[in-house]
Amino acid sequence: MDIGVLVKASLDVNMIRVDSEGRILLDAIPLAISEYDRNAITEAVRIRDETGGGKVVAFSVLTWGPASKRAKEIENVMREALALGADEAHAIVDDSIIPGDTISTAKVLAKLICKMGKFDLVLSGEASQDMMSSQLPVRLARELNYSVATFARKIELLDGKIRVTRDLEDYLQVVNISLPAVISVTGEINRPKLPTLLQIRRAFRKPYNSYTLSQLGVESIEIKLPYKEINLVTISRKNVILEGDKLEDIADQLIERLIEEGVIKV
């Protein structure tokens, strides 16, 4: 079974930088592998090994630019995917798709996946760690004309079909879908391990290739961004200090203030 897995070079949310006016400096934030993508890669490797054949191929689209600056960063992210067990990696690195939205990203990803062959299964994380839209797997399934299931916390292969246990927060839903399929996985599906030094070294011997849109036969593509700029939300605290000789007095003051603020209703 050949399995594709989506990997995003996401903005590292632990390294956010802003200017004096609160605008997030997107170009200054380093890129890192999206955390849920580790779960997707780990699950893809498990299925490959249990079915006893096929390969795991990592796919990505660079959506944060400029491409000249970020090309090495997305390669590092894809090398990490290879270290986690993927057999080869392919990415679209082209300024004309930057910054990407989910619609345009799904379209070019579908082109790349079809160029690489026919895949029985495509896995992704439930969301990227920077935008968290959870839209891409469904949009990609539509472009590929594949079955789709989202928020999977368990995947079982059964006689050419797949049984997926979906986490819908309030309850679990079990569905059977046919192959080929796109499935997004939650963080509960497994526990990814950090790659060993040997796996990291081997990753540099595995194939990684990048492509422009023209190499995929795409001359132009429309991008519809849901935002004009991204700003940091700042919160001003009231810094109320409660004083008293006894803890009971301070507790009474705290309750009174919470009632005044509407946090507690009596």
C-alpha cells in the first residue's frame, strides 16, 4: 500500500515576533514541522509496516515566503519527515503560491500527488499548528475524488476498506470508508517518537525534490486569503491587589470582585 502524508512547514508558534504596533512579523518567524503532522507520519509508517509493503511519501507546499529564504527551511522540515520514517519527500516551492490559502494549496497538492503516482491512502494532521483551519484534507479529497474522514483517533484496515474511529469531542463515531481515501488524524492516535541520530543521518540519503508550479503544468492559480494582516492580540490586565490580615478576608474580597466583574453570579 502506497501512502501519502501531508507535511506543513508551519510558523513556529513558540517563536512569534512582532513590531512596535503589534503586527506579527511573518518573515521573521522560523518554520517548523506542524505537530499533528508527526502523528500522521507515525500512523502512515505503522500502516505501511503492518501491511508489509508499499512506501510512505511526504508531500508539502511552501505557504510562507519568500521562497528564496524559506527553501532551506522547508527542506529541513521534509528531512525531519524522512527521519520519522517517510521513504521520500516532495514539495512545491514557488513564490506564486505564497502566501497560500486552503483552496489553492489543495489544488496544487493534488497535482503533485497525481504526478508521483496513485496512492491508496493520504494522511494528514487534523490541522496545522499555525492556521488551524482543518479544511485542507477535505478540500484535497474533493480534488482527488477520494473518500474522506476527519479527526481519526483510530484507523483499521478491513478487506479493502478502512474503519475509522472519529473523535467528535462529545462522542466517538465509527465509520467505514472505501479506498482510496484522505484521512486526517488527531493527536490521540499515537505517540510519535523523536528520531534517533541514525534515522536523522539516513534521512539525508533519502530522496527530496522540490517543484515549481510550471513543472506541474500549472501556469497560474488564484489565491483568496481570509486575512489582510495578522496582528498579535494584547490583553491589558487590571492588576488589582487584594490585601488583608487573614486569608478569609482576602477570599471575601476576591469573591466580591468576581461578582462585580460578572464572573460569578449569585
